[in-house]
Amino acid sequence: MHRVQNLKVLVALRTNIFEELDFGSRTGGQEEKFRSLTLTMRWTRNELVELLDQRARAAAEQHAIGELASIGDLVPNPNNTRGDALDHIIDRTLMRPRDAIAYLNECFADAAGKQRLTWEIIHAAERSYSYKRLLALRDEWKPTYPDIDQMFLKFRQADVPMSRMQLTERLDDAILLLADRGFGGTVWMTDLSEPM
């Protein structure tokens, strides 16, 4: 490695792993010094669409489907009633490539060999996509927040958007998890609920 000139080492960490580093107690270091070295990755809508375009073209080429110009060739045309299908899909992501890819994969699995996706397919795929994304969020954050899935249940079938009163009621229900001896998130829930 010493012989390589102009070497720059980059380390990519997911947010939850960065949070687990616990700079103050383990290393005696200061988190702010490390945070100043970080570059948070954010994707724009156009970047996500371009990524989906490239994946669609590569898949079409690999499967000898024919030439595709963009992902737009596979989704319903925009209309005044339902809007733009790509906007619909991207609006249901956390603006991360894996979310958009996962949603489209669910759509294609439900399409069962059809040449184009329909609005019915897109809406049907949303349920399984959403459920799998919730499981992925749980898995991503459960080392930091044990039993976070118990918190998720408190927000199941909530109105979007919630009123302040509805949010307060659901937060009150979540705090009651502290009374459950089997709840594994007592430490983080106590810290979060202390101001309340």
C-alpha cells in the first residue's frame, strides 16, 4: 500500500452503524471531529430515474427483450387522473436506490411476463413492497433500538398525515411499552420518553 501513489481510502457506513460507534465512552474521541469528515449521500429524483433507466436497458439487453430507451417504456403513461407512475413509485421510497429497485422488482414479479406495468400492478405491488421495507427498517435499526418493531406496531394503520392529537396518542401508547417486562427497548425508550 505504501508504494501506491495518490491512494485515498473511503469508508462507507450506514447511519445506524455510525450511531453505534459511541465515540465518547469507547475511544474517548469526539464525534464532531469525525462527523466533519463525513459526506452524506443523497439521491435526487433525476438520479434515481437515471439509475432505473440504466437497469432497465441492461435487463432488456440481457434478456434479449428488445431496445428500451428508459424505464418510462415499461410503466403506464402519465395521465391527469393518476399522475406519473415513476413519481408514484419514487414518492414511496426514502430516496434510496434500493427502495426504488425493490418496488419495481415487486411490480415485475406481479406482472408475470407482461410487456408493460399497469397501475393495477403498481398498486398491488405496493403492499408487499411496503411490508418488506418495514422489515428492512426493523433489521437496519434493531441493533441500535432493540424491539423497535413493537414501536412500529403502535403506528400501524395511522392516518397520513396524522394530526398532532393522533400523534400524541400513539406516542403515549408507545411509552407504555416501558411497562411490558418483555420489551427489550427499555434503555432507548426511557431516554427518548424522558422529556415527556
